[in-house]
Amino acid sequence: MSIKRKDDDYLLNDRPAVALFTLCLPMMLGAFFQQFYTLVDSMIVGRFVGENALAAVGASYALTSVFIAVAIGGGNGASVLVSHAYGERKWNELKTAASTALVSFLILSFLLAAAGYFLSYRILSVLRTPGNIIEDAGVYLQIYFLGLPFLFMYNILSSLFNALGKSEIPLFLLIFSSLMNIVLDLIAVVSLGMGVAGAAWATLISQAVSAVLSFIILMRIMGGYEGKWSGLFNFGVFCRMSSIAVPSVIQQATISFGMMLVQSVVNLFGSQVLAGYSAAIRVDSLAGVPLSSMGNAMSPYTAQNAGAGNDERVGKGFRSGMLYIVIFGIVICSLLQIFRSGIMELFLGDEGTALAYKTGKDYIAFLGWFYPILGFAMVTGGVLRGLGHMKWFTLGSILNLSFRVIGSMILAPRYGVEVVWYVVPVGWTIYLVTCLVGYFRIRSAAV
């Protein structure tokens, strides 16, 4: 017998706006906590170690984002299959998809961890990292790569929880790991004086504990569904999953890889500009959490309803998601315009240089006006992922980053670092238009 409760079907039965918010809110809060403890890493390092240490962590951030993107993209692919199986009530397929995702991406994480560990300093050199921070940046990266399998495991498990409509579980685990990370940061960086290495070890330990707890909880939940585990890995399921996961991984990794190239442009302007930019992109990541959470919520919502044949609910959910983005965009823009000076002070403290402050404040003040464009694109992309149509979604991401990278690399050395953020809204607009074209073409073909 299954122990699945009736209210587990809220994505299929509740009003679309209510169902989306119910799924999105824990995802949003969880992502806030995840971003929060990366912010705390930067704040503690910047205030207690120094501006150069903050720049070193920031120099590592663009590269680490590439690997996080691979984990998130893989989780998106797994969640679509699990959500479809849930909507169709095919419990054996659901379990097979979950186990195949965990095995395949755990193997991938070990391979990427080994490559990243041994190539850390070489990659930083290629990215033209300033010489006065490259040693600290390399130490941070190598410790980070030791914990990469835990990072992959946690992100895949979180996607599986979301696919089942249980987004509150990753939230509770993230709150726990965030608080643990902050305590360990204070001990390692402030009390023990371990510098950027202390911040990296604090993150690794926190992620490891969270990943193990996530796995235990998922196994208990899976045990409550009907059907048996039919082996740990199924090649056919892996191929189907890859057809969705690979484009999603490409999309996520393209964004992060593009940002890594943009980082190499910023590096040319020196460690003071890099420190301000590093603080600003952390704020940018936090500001984007409500938008990305709504986009991520659209995928399991769409997949479950598509699997159950509720096509009308897919369209209603899309419109509700767009309305939420308008609300989120107004709030985000207002907060960034009002508090930008205070936000930068949290990172740079009293000893931050005027150039670092100016760089950070200019970045977040400008981009604050354009977040709704990004949010609309993420919601549309989430629907496309949920429907299993990845072509337009992937194309939009590639065009977005291509424009931003090429524009930054050609124009910034000539006209100044400000070009790095001036080109961002144009890239977001290209991404949105491409996804909308794909969405409306798919919807019209289904009529």
C-alpha cells in the first residue's frame, strides 16, 4: 500500500496560483538560505580577512558556479521524469528515474571533482586572476572541489523532492546547513584564523551533512510508494533523462561559463574592482532567487499536469507565474535602489576602497530595474522544461550569454568595466523573446 496522502496532489488539484506559490515558497526560502550562507562567507572573509581575500573568493565564484550549474541542470532533467511518472501514477518508473539520476550524476561529480582539483591554478591563470590573490583563490577552489560530490548529491536530491511536491524538505535542510555553515565560518575564519581556507572547509562540511541527511529522507519517502526498485541504474531511463538533462546542463553551464569569461574581463581592472564586482554578483544572485524559484517551480507543476493530461492548467499556471514575477520585480528593484550603499558596506566594511564601493553600487543599482525581464524568461523556460521541449530554452540561453560575453570582451576594455552590466538586460531580453517564441509555437501546435 502507498502512504501517499491526498494533499500530495496539490499541484494537480489546487488553483494554479495557489499550487505554484505553495511549491515555490519553500524553494524560494531554501534558495535564500543557500545564497545567504554564501553571502556570509563573503562578508566574514571581507570584513575579518580583507578586501584581497574577498576578491579571491569572488575570483573562485565564477568557476564554482559552472559546476553548480551542471548539478542543477542534471536535477532538472531528473525532476521532469519523476514528475511525469508521479502524474501518471507509475511508481516503478518514478523509483527507477530517481536511482538512475543519483548514480549517474554521482559518478560525474567524482570525475569533475578530480579534474577541477588538479587544474584549479591553471584555470585561474587562464582567467587572468590578479597575481596578488591567485594563491588564496587556488586554495579555496581545491577545497571546494573535494566537496563537489556532496554538492551534486544534494542538488539532485533537492530536485527529486521538488518533483514530488515536497519542496519544504530542502528548505528545512538548507536552514540547518546554512546555520551550520555560519557557525563553522566564524570558528574557522575568525577564531582559528584560517582565512579563505576556513570558509571553504565550512562550506564543504555543511554540504556533506546536508547531502547525507537528504539521502536518508528520500529513501524513507520512496519506501512509502507502491512498486519495487528495479535495479539502481537503467540505461533506457538514463537516455530519456539525458535528452532533458543535457540541454538543461548546457543552458545552466553556458550561463556560468559565460560569467566566468566575463569575470576574466573584470579581472583586467584589478583587485579593487574585482572586490566590488564580487560583492555585487553575490547580491545579484540573491536578488534572482525569487525569479529562479518561480521558474524552477514551473517545471514540476507543468510536468505533473502534462503527465495527468491537464493541459488547461499548464496555461493558467504560466499566466500566474508571470504575475508573480511582476510583484517580485517591483519589490527587488525597490530594495536595491534604497539599500545599495548599506549592502556594499556589509561586504567591504570601513576599509573598502572607494573604487570597490563604486563598482558594487553601480552594478546592483543599474540591474535592479531589469529583473522582471529575467523572471519572465525563467518562468517561460520552466514551462518548456516541464513539457520536455528544450530546444528553444537552450537556444535562448546560448544567445543570451553569447551576446553578453562578446559585448563585454570587446567593449569593456575600451569603454570601461560598466559595459559588463550594461549588456546584461539586452541578453536577458534576447533570452525571453526566444523562449516566448518557442512557448507559443508549442501551444499553438497542441491546439
